[in-house]
Amino acid sequence: MVSTRGRYALRVMIDFAEQSDGHLIAMKEVAERQGISLKYIEKIMPILVREKFLEGVHGKGGGYRLTRSPEEYSVGEILRATEGSLAPVACLSCDAQVCDRKDICRTLPMWKELDSQINSYLDSVKLSDLMR
């Protein structure tokens, strides 16, 4: 299940994409437009900057802007950055311990295929597809 952090990160990125004209946008403006608390956005922004989805300038007149065009961001990469693994079962998570039933698990191929389809779909949806 995608958490609030992942859903809000998408909303924040869509907001930046819709307001994108190269100028810096303050977090406060995004928080107001999206109805998300500034404190919550302050927790999401460092992830988006670390992943180089946004660049920020601190101080008076500062703010954030996209580092790429909206067509170049996939929903999958944004969700993986904020959520970690999108795996449908714990054993497929990137930090999962190797399951002792891995070699005999009859459901593992199904879960792997579902994981592949989820990631393929989310990678096919671009930020620009979600804009107005």
C-alpha cells in the first residue's frame, strides 16, 4: 500500500510541474495549494532534493523547482524514492532476508510477475500525464 508520504510526494511534484516556468516556488505556497501541512512537506522535500527531482535555493527569495521537464519523471521513480520498495510481498523487498522457502515456493513466480507489472505500469506513467 502506498503511504501518505508517497501520495503527498506525487501531489507536490505535480504542483511543481503545473507551476513550472523556471522560477523558484516556496514550500509554503505548495502546502497551501495542496492542503498539506508545511511540517509534512518539510519531511518530503529533502528526499525529493536528494534524489535530484527538485533543486532548492535557501534564503530570502529562495524556493524549489524541477530539475527536469515533467515528461522525464515517472510515477514509479517518485514512489520508489519516497516509499522504498513497491513489492507486493515482503520477500521481494530489496532489504528482505532470503526466504528459506525460496526454492520451493509455488507462489513466488506469481508475486514476481505482479511486482514486475506494478513497476512497469508506474514507470510508464509520467508526471506530465497527471497534470491538468
